[in-house]
Amino acid sequence: MEMVGSIIFDVIAMLVTLGILVTFHEFGHFWVARKCGVRVEKFSIGFGKPLLRWRGKKVPAENNGNSNAAIEDEPGTEFVIAALPLGGYVKMLGEQDTEIPEDQKKFAFNHKSLSQKTAIVAAGPAANFLLAILLYWIMFMSGIRDFAPIVGQIDEASSADLAGLQYGDEIIKVDGKETRTWQDVRKQLLDRLGESGNLQLTVINEDSSQSRDLTISLMEWLQGATEPDVLGSLGITPIFMDIPPRIGQLEQGGRALEAGFESGDLVLSVDGLAVNGWDEWVTFIRESPEQNLNVVIERDQRAVEILLMPAERRDENNELVLDDNGNSQGYIGAGVELPVLPQEMIREIKFNPFTALVEAVKETWENSVFVLVAIKKMLIGLMSVNNISGPITIAKIAGDSASDGLEYFIGFLAILSISLGVMNLLPIPVLDGGHLFYYAIEAISRKPLPDYVQEMGLRFGLIIIAGIMFIAFYNDINRLF
């Protein structure tokens, strides 16, 4: 039942996410088309069978580039919300080059000037970029809280360890770019995916006032990786994730309490193997259902041995909870005692309305460039196409970000809006960028491309889009199993 509720929540979050993005995109086309005097016959959010439809009012001619008569679109634009929420469209008079009465040509899209048609087509992606700027503006004004990029545990003989990174170092720059939070660090590291060369880190330790420059050598770094762990691959654990295996709350009737664990116990080893963090402790437990474990803990500054047998995890209906490989999981009914982090490890980034707008534009630009670079790396093989996501993954991430809070959901919505804007500007027939490419050729050659060339381009574009959609759905299904 809990899983069903989670799926429903994810689906609702996805519908809200895609609904907002598609509405803004199509409204961009709609609004500019109206301003250019084009009659919009239909405005649809989604495809397929209409779930909800209504008619708009007739628009006065003075709002549509003609001062003599009203646009004859009685009873107005048809607005539709359709069943398949994976896009939308704006249908304009003359868009399909159909026969149009002479007195209606002034309202037709294909009879507008090249500059007007370009503006109408470009308005969709532009609306997505404007939405991202608006969302980032709100975020930067309200304030963003994140952890300072202070390093915790470093894996022995890892790239970071060999470069000289130390426990307690704060990463203040990556490749010369300032990093105020761990999110900034990850963002800069993601820019280097699939590349070879030197990664430059500038760090400072609380024990020293002097910064240090470190160099990490990359060789086809995480090339082809799906869901790359940019920090873990370098051997870096953020200090806020470096949680000691100290027992907190104990569940009544749980195996941990029955075995003799107490709140505050620090787990030292399991079957002679050292436990270096809470994640390692959880892994030991999950992989050992109904198996005896010899656990050594520290209590009152002395070592105590405890024999523990984890139970098999069961859900509220007493059914076994299995992992991704179909195996049962161990469970002992013990929570973690979270360490109290000093206030200086938490960063809050907040700007006034003007500087927040500047930062929002900068963030939108940088993320747009990042999406373009990622597309380029996929095309030349530096990044795996397995990173392409479809509606199932979008639903999952949308649900997770909505659960984490409004700030995370707004951030996810902004980056998705940027991705939609960039993707639509690619020079692929069918997409807005394909039309803009045709218009650019027309502007240079002073005549439109022949119909047969545009028809061939349309078929080629459909094949590309179908291929991308297939990869996205294939990746989604693979992530489920």
C-alpha cells in the first residue's frame, strides 16, 4: 500500500512538473503569435483524447495587428487539456499551408514576415529560459541552504588522497571557479565527465590561513558511467555524510535491543572487520538476515562484544521486503545517532532582488551551457546515453524533490525547464530549432527551402526524436529492474 501511495505521489508530481513546463513553453508561442496578429486555433496541453476543453473569447483587432476588424475566430481559440501529458502544441491558422481565404491571410502564420515567424517559433524555448530565471530568482531571494564543501573521510590511495587532500579541507575552488557549497563542487566536477587532463582543486584547512592548490589527474574520467558518483570516484566523502556508526534510538522488540545494544554504543567491528561509518554498518546488517554476527562496540570507553542476529525486514503486511536482486534484507530496529554539525558547516546563500536576478540569469546561462556540453559529450562518446531519462525517471525525481521540500522542487523544475529549452533549440526538424534553422537558411538565401527538402527533413527529425524517446524509455525500464 505504501508503494502504491508513493507511485501515485510521483505521478502527480510529474504531471504538475510537465504541466508547468509545457504550459509555459506553449504560452510563449501563443502570446507572441497573438502579438504578431496570428489567429491561434488551438492551444493544447498534452496529446490524444481531450479531457477538458473550452473556448476563448474573440480578441479585438487592435490587439492583433489589424485596426479595421476583429479577428474572425468565433467563438475563439480552443483550449484543451489532453490525456497524454508528454508535451503540447499551438495550432495556428496557415501553419499547415492549407488553402486560406484571401481576407484571412493577414491572420495566417505562413503569411507573416520571416522575422515574425522566427519570433513566434523562438518564443517557446525563450519562455522556458524565462521560467528558469524566475524560479532561480525566487530561490536566491528566499535563500538556499546547503553544506559547506568541507571534506570528511578520504579513501586510502584514492585520487584525492594521492593529490594531498586532507580531512577537514574546504574546497574553495574547482578549476578556478568559486565553490561555496557541495552543490557548487558537484556542478563543477560534472563539467569534467568523460575528460582526460588535470583537475585543479584549491583548498584551505581550518588549521591554516593559507590555501593550497592540488592537482588530480583524470583519464577518461567516468566515461560511459550511468549516474556517476563524482565525489565517490575521487575518494571524497563530505564531512556531513561522514556519520559514525553510533546507535541512537532502539525499537522495542527489535533484535538490537534484544541482543543488548544501548543508545550511544559505537560499533567498532563486525566479525573482525572494522566498521568505518554508519553506511558500512547498515550494509553489514542488510546483507546478513538471520545470520549470527559477532559485533564489538565501544561503551563507556571499553570494548564490549555482542552476538547479534538480524531479522528479515518485513512490511506492514508482514511480507518480506526484497532488495533489487530479490534477496531478503536484514533489520535490527536501530536508528543512527546523528552528530550535531557546527553552524559554520551550513551555508545560506541569499541575495537582494536585484543581485538575485543577476545570479538567476547567470545560473540559467551556466546550466544551459552544461546541457549543451553534455549533449556534445554523448554524441562523441564521452558520456553514456544511459543518462538520458524518460517520464518514469522524471516522475521519480519529481516526487523525490517534492518530498524534500519546495526549494528542491523549484530547483528541479528550473533545470528541467532549461533542458527543455535547450533541446527545443537543437537544429532538428520537428523541433523549434529545426524551424529556426530553416528560417536562417531562408534569410541567407532570400528564399525558403523547397517543400521536398523540408519534407525529407521532417522525416529525418521524426526518426531522431523516436530514437531518443526509445532510449529514454529503455533507460527508464532498466532503472526499474
